[in-house]
Amino acid sequence: MRRFSRPPFGLVLEAEFMQGGKPRTIALCHENLCEATAVPTVIMAEWFLANPAVPADYGYLGFWATQQSDFPNALASLGFQLHDDRA
């Protein structure tokens, strides 16, 4: 990545959509791309270790995130920022 690109090496995931007939944009950002790729996995690995009864074939990361009630706060505590034009 560093060979073919220039700083900043961050991540921005942006969704633009219509809500109630009005345009809306939400963005999830992190300043460090390398950390951003690992953070969700680390959050869920900690959750799995704290919940050993969860079966090994328990869905996929997107599903896991919906099952972990504190996932958005955990993302924020590890450097993610949510930007919502509605707020």
C-alpha cells in the first residue's frame, strides 16, 4: 500500500441514500487503514473469547456485529468516527 499510494493512509466508507424523500449521507472513517482492517475482527474475537458457548460456525463478521450490542461504541473507542449529515 505504501509503495503505490501517498499519505494519508486512511479509510472512508460512505453511503449515500434517500430517506423520507431526502438525500442522506453517512460515513465511517478511520485515520489508519491498517488498524481499520483489524479493529472489527479484534472486537469480535474478544467477544467470542468472552462467550465460549458460541459455535465456531457462527455466521460472518457483518452478522456478528449486529449481535454485539456495543459494537458501535467499541469501534469509536478504537479510532473510528461516524459522520452523519442528519445529526
